[in-house]
Amino acid sequence: MKYDGYTVGPNLRQLRKDKKLSLYQVSEKTGLSQSSITQVEQGGRNLSMKSLYLLMDVYGCDANTILSISRDSDLDSNKDSIDSRLKELPEEQQKYLKQIFIYMLDQAAMLAS
């Protein structure tokens, strides 16, 4: 599946509006600039893995929701998926594991460059 900013952007804007958050509030919560958020919402900028995880945390949803990916019924029933296993943990553990994953992604990006 190829990333489509023109689908993801409007979806992100709608998620932000559904949560009744301003660009400023999302920027404060994620550390992303308002300009970057606007560009992603307009489809003019790709969403990085780090930004994806930050926005998942702020909007309280999974990557499939942000990326507008509909799940197959097989995936929904998969009790061993990372998302379903993560949701079984207490919120503090979820946050901790997300921080570790973001750190790992940052390290991988530095090694790749």
C-alpha cells in the first residue's frame, strides 16, 4: 500500500476537529510545528513514523485510523497483533512502550542516513 497524503491529511484534520483541538494545542502536545501539522493535513508533506506515533498518542487512536486503512476481518480477530496486545496493558505501560518504539525509530533513521 502506498502512502496517500491527500487521503491521510483530511483524515488527520477531521481527527483533530473531532477532538476539538486547535493546531496550537496539537503542536504543544506533540512538539511538531503548526506549519508542519498544517502541511501534513493539506497533503503537502509526508507523515514520518515519529509524527505518526506522536499523533496516535494525542488523538488516542491507532495507525490504521490515522492512515485511513480499513482492516480485514482477519486482522480484527487477530488477538496476537501488536495493537491488540498493547491495548491490553495499563495506560502507563502503553506510553512507556510507545516512547521506546519512537526512540528505536529515531535510532534506525540516524543509522539509515
